[in-house]
Amino acid sequence: MRVVLAEDLVLLRDGLELLLSAHGHDIVAAVESGPQLAAALAEHRPDIAVVDVRLPPTYSDEGLQVALAARREQPGLPVLVLSQHVEQLYARELIADGAGGVGYLLKDRVSKADQFVDAVHTVAAGGTVMDPQVITRLLARNAYDEPLAMLTPRERDVLAMMAEGRSNAAIAQRLHFSEGAVSKHTSNIFAKLGLGASDDDNRRVLAVLAYLDGTRQP
């Protein structure tokens, strides 16, 4: 997998580069600023971009804005965003195009190497991965939104884990349910969110987007 990495902290950038290289990935560019990121994405057209939200020269949302612009130029470009804090606006903006292949992790998550590498793989494959703390903040914001308010507490737990990129089998293991029970919960979630039957997995992504965006029509 070809990766463009953008992080201004040299120790973290070098650590991420070593970690991903150790798992067989090709770091085609490791940069430290927004302009360098824009140039690297245009030149290399990577399989995934791993991007810090705050990059020079503005140290505001430079990294995210460059990544969003690149997704407009390269529709579906997988982007995994790293942030020091939970910033709801950034999470919502990242998923707004509904194309999938997005992730938002807190930097503390990077210390868990296996989970981070799994998140990279999931996002590169077109999935959606959100840090549990980001989900918790968005859940609090959406607590009274419709149709999410129709979900039972257990269905909301299942949907939150879907937003983390977990499969039904992984959710079942985490919640100590049978896989059949999780499948029933996901069917109820789809029905309550107005997501009809489909031959593909898009309903799973749409359910996650509805959860994060707080709307019936993500």
C-alpha cells in the first residue's frame, strides 16, 4: 500500500513511518506542512493519506483542508485524520461527501500499534473508522435527533461499534452476544434509519453516516 504521511512532529512522523513500513507499506512521502502535503498528494496519488489536522503554516485546520481538497480532485481518496483533540466540526466535514474511505483518530490511539494499522487498512479499503471518543461526543450531540432517538440503547451501542469499523463478528465478541443477535440489531438499525434492503454493504456506511450526521438521509 502506498502511503502519504503528513505530521509536523518529527518524532511522531518518524515513528508512524517506521510502523507502517514494518507492516509492508510503502511511504511514498512523509511531509510536515500543508503545502508539502498538497504537492505530495498530487504527485503520488497514494492509496491512503494519513494526515494531522493541524499543520504549518497556519496550525489551524491546514492538514484537513488540504486532504478535503485532494478528495475533491481524487474522489474516494482514503484519508485517515489524526488529531490531538475531539473536534466535532472536522469529523462531520470529513464524512460530508458520503464517499467512505475516511477515519478520525485521536493521536493517543497511535500508541496502540495493531489498532492503528487495522484502521489504516479499513480506511484504505473504503471503510469508515472513528475514534470511540469522537463517537461519544457526536452521540451526545445527537442524543435527541430523529430518527436516531428511535434506536434502543443496545442498537446505539452496535451502531457506535459499526462506526469504529467493526464487523458483526467483532461486535458480537465485544458485547458478548451471538453473531445472529448482532445481525438482528443491525437489521433493526437499518429499518429505523430508513435504509432499505440492498445487495451490497453500502447500508452499513450509510447507517454510520446517519449516526454521525444526525439525519435520516445521510
